[in-house]
Amino acid sequence: MGEFNGVEGGVSSFVSSGFKPWWHGLEGTVDFQEYEEGTLTPRKAYEEALNWKVSLTDLYIMVPDSDGVLTKRLVPGKKATIKTDDQTVLGVVSDNYGITQNEVLCDFAEALKSHGDVRVTSAGSLFDHRQVWMLAQLGEDKHFADGDETIQRYLLLSSGHDGTLALSARPTNVRVECMNTFTWAMRDSSLVTLRHTANVDDRLAAARQVISKAYDHWSQIDNEIEMLLDTEYSRRMFQDYLVPKLAGEKPDDAGRALTAWENRRDGLIAAYERPDQRNIEGTAWGAVMAVNSYEQWSVRLRGTDRPTMQARKALRGDYPLTQQARTLVLA
């Protein structure tokens, strides 16, 4: 068994094979099973971290009558999703909601392996088992700047049991120098929403579509990274142009708003100074990756914890500040 840096309510179950998760380095500990790199099969990942079922059950509420006596009443049109082994309530959904069992992630990961060099690196559940994922590395690392900058490519299979996340596959990227996750929208959408099917041929066809779209997406990403690395973007440009655009207009009056603005400004500048930025400093790529580091590690949080935020961003490909920085340096 290993130890995983996470928090209760964020990561609920986890299995890994030589992969440092994108929400690493935080307080709290969750035990997990760790396999040697390259030995974690989709089936093992499922059995270690996702081997439980989900069912639908009627939903009731307690309503007081005129005498204050509570009476149980059925909620029409709604069901609760239940983790069947311990009866944990995962969500409230419509009564025609179609359950996607966790084993479907295993089936699709197996189908992906039939179409290319796909290696499962981790799997697990998040947010008290409400959302589940299986992460697979696709192909070899991509090297830029004469090998000085390395990007790893992953496919993220995910699904939800609370009605908020469809069964889907999306390509995502990890900058090895800092292990930060990034993704952004390109000309063609790279997210593939999968249909739950028991037909093997249908799964193989869907997997082929996922692989094809992922490589098309990464081809565009590679071209853009090369261009950004070749584009000069000085520290002064970052500080005098990009930071003010991202931090927003400076408030006129002292107080909380001004303090928040100063924190955003100072956090962005500090992200540019990180040691893992030195090999790309002075480039447009370095500017975008500095913003990505700020978005993942320095944004002030309200009402959530950092691992929960990072996990949610990774599952949804939600990096708006990084996307905005990319747009601005390309303008």
C-alpha cells in the first residue's frame, strides 16, 4: 500500500501505476494500491478502485402534517442513486436516469488498448464516490526545445453517478517539469461523449474515434506549443500586459477588493518566478504555463479545498484563466 495526498470528500478511492496525480502534494492521506509502472491493467484498476455497483431507489421526504407529525412521502419523478455495497447516497436524478456502472470504464479502456499504445496509469473515485475516472497514457512523451521541455499525453475516461458528468473521454496533457495538467479548446472539440453499450464492436468503434480525435487534437497542440516556444514574451510583457489583463481593473478604493486584486497580481508574478519556469522563461509558452501554475496552485479558494478544485478542473478540462492567457499571447 502507498499513501496518497488528498482529503476526505475529494479523493475517495485510488489506484496508481507510476503516476503522480495532478492534485498531488496536499495535506491529508488516503491509502492506495500502487503497481509497478506499466503493470496496471484496466481490469486491475477496476478491481482495486472501482469494484462496486450503483442502483436507483425511490426518493422520499418527511413532511409534517397539521399536527406536526412527520409523514414519509414519495418524491414523484425523482430517484436517488445508491452505492449498493454501503447504501451511500450519490445523487438525486430523474426517474428515467440511465446508470453507467464503473465496469464500463474498464471496458472502454480495454477497447482503447486494442487501437494503440495505451497504458492505464491510475483510476479512482472522487467527491465521496460521486464521480469516477480511469486515466491512460497514450503513446510516448513529446519533447520540445531540443528535449528541454517534455509533455505527457493522457486520455481521461470519466463518468458520474450524481447526474452531473456524462460518460466521456478527453485528451489531457501534463507538463513534466512541474507535473501541472493543462488542456484547452482547439478548432475541433476533442471531448467525446460515449454511449454506454454492451456491444463489443460498438465499443471498439467508439475507441477508434477517441484515439483519432485525440491525435488530431495533439497535432494542433504540438504545433501551437512550438510556435509559443519560438515567440518571445519577456518578463516585462508578462508583468506589464498579461498580468493586468488577467488580474482585472485595479479597484480605486482600499479594502477587500483591492487586497484581492493585489493577491491575484502578486500570485501571477510569483508563478512566473517558479524554478520549473526557468527553461521556458522569456517565451509565450512560459507565460501561459506560469498562468497555468497560478490557476492550479495559487488561486484563492472559497468553499472548497484545493485537491477537490484540481480534481474537478481535470475531470472537466476547466482551465479558464490558462485559456484566457493563451488567447491573449496569441492575439
